[in-house]
Amino acid sequence: MEIVRLGKKGQVSLPKAVLRRLGLEKEALLLVEITPDGGILLRPAGVYPIEVYSEERIREFMAEDRLTPQEARRIKRRARSTP
């Protein structure tokens, strides 16, 4: 267990050993929760990039998703041979 001091501006610095143990780096985002018994719980926040697709990019996805004529023939043959 480690003891930390609350600074004048309400900031807390976590010891390097704790950061290393958790695999956290400088400026990591943390979620703060208050437990029912009045404790403070810090958890690493998962931040993931979001891509907003343009109409052009959506058309590219749709084009890549189409069956080739060869694939379509193969599927038709298999569908006919399946009981």
C-alpha cells in the first residue's frame, strides 16, 4: 500500500512504482469512481479512435464486399447441390 498527499489544487501524484506496476504512462486517462463506502477508485480509461466514414469510403467498402462473377457461380453451384 502506498500513501499519497492531496495537493493544494486537489491533485494527486501516483508513485512511479504504482504506475509501472499498472503499465500506465504519463498523461494516461483515468476514470474516477466513488465507492459506496466512500473510497476513491481509479481505473484506466479505454480511449479508442473513431473514424467517421465519408460517402466515398462507404462506396469503397460496398465495392470490396461484392462477389466476383466467379464467386457467384461457385455459390450457385453449391446451392443447387445441397439437399
